[in-house]
Amino acid sequence: VQLQASGGGLVQAGGSLRLSCAASGSMFVINTMGWYRQTPGKQRELVASIGSDGTTNYADSVKGRFTISRDGAGNTVYLQMSSLKPEDTAVYYCNRRQFLGFRNDDYWGQGTQVTVSS
């Protein structure tokens, strides 16, 4: 599975950005797709995820400001980020987790930098 992320950039505080991530390759029906972020010296943290059944999960810090969605085929995931804050500055990574029953496989896209200026 390959993940191609896009949409990062520089934005002022209060602004918006939309990240996209397209998955290709060997897909399994039962999966989640999501976004994680990482800043220097810190662990990668979950920002938001969406299951193949549409169930969403958000970090408390982004609830009400970020919205995760996926296209009809389920292979592209979007993260609409609004009311951005300087603390949202990070490298954002797309993730796809496929549930095979006997194991889970994680795939990662290349990171995309999001910088929010104050």
C-alpha cells in the first residue's frame, strides 16, 4: 500500500488548510485511515481517524476545529483544519491500518509540514 499526502503549508493563526491522502495498492475492506502529527522531540500523536464504517475519532485538542472524511471508495482521506493555532504546527503523517484478522498492517505516507504563524 502506498500513501500520497498533500496539502500542507504555511498559514496564519485562525486560518484553514486541507490535507489529502490517497491510498493505492493492495486494499483490504476493513481499515482505518487517519492523520498523526509530530513535532521535534515529541512522539507522534493521533490527530484524527476514520474507519471503513465511517466511525471517527479525534484528539481532544482538535475537536470542533478539524474534520476528517473519506471519499466514496474509501481510499482517499481528507483532513479539513480550521481555526488553526500555532500549536498545530507539526509534520502531519497519513496512516492506513488494515485489519487482516490475524494481524494489523500499518502504512505511512510521507510527512507534510503544517506551519501556523501567530
